[in-house]
Amino acid sequence: MIARLQNRPAAALSAGFMFRCISLGRRSGLIQTVAADDRPRQFVVQGRLAGLAKEQVCRMTLSWIRGERRRSGSFRWPKGPLPADVAVPVEAR
């Protein structure tokens, strides 16, 4: 947003994911771990336990948003894969 206001190109966003949460009502859900590029992994939690975990994720998110007014706005998020046009050659890794 600031880059646009200053007529500069915005930096590429690298946001990684850790899991997917799906709520299937208040009593059921599905949680699946994923790789940083959002590819599914094998670990899955289903049913009531997943529903409870999803509810906690929502509660923590709302709590974080409410508390954001009192903080500086910093938030940590896992880095994801680099965009294809910025990818580092295998030899350099």
C-alpha cells in the first residue's frame, strides 16, 4: 500500500501456509497440514477434535484483531516459496 502511494512497485509477497482448517458445523471439522506452497501433507485431524481446534483458531484470530489497536501492527507469518521469477537456482541453495 505504501509503495503504491509513493509510485513504487510493491515487493513480492512470500506467505507460507501451515495447515488448512475447514469447519463442518460446530461439532465437526477437518484440519490438514500443508507445505509452505499449500501442497497437502499426510497428517489430518477430523471430527470433533478438528472442530474444537478450528473454533480456537477463530477465537485467537479475533483476539489478535481486537488487540491490534494497542500494538504497533507487527505480525509474524511463515515465509512461503519464492515466486518463479525470483527463484534461487538449486546450486545457490
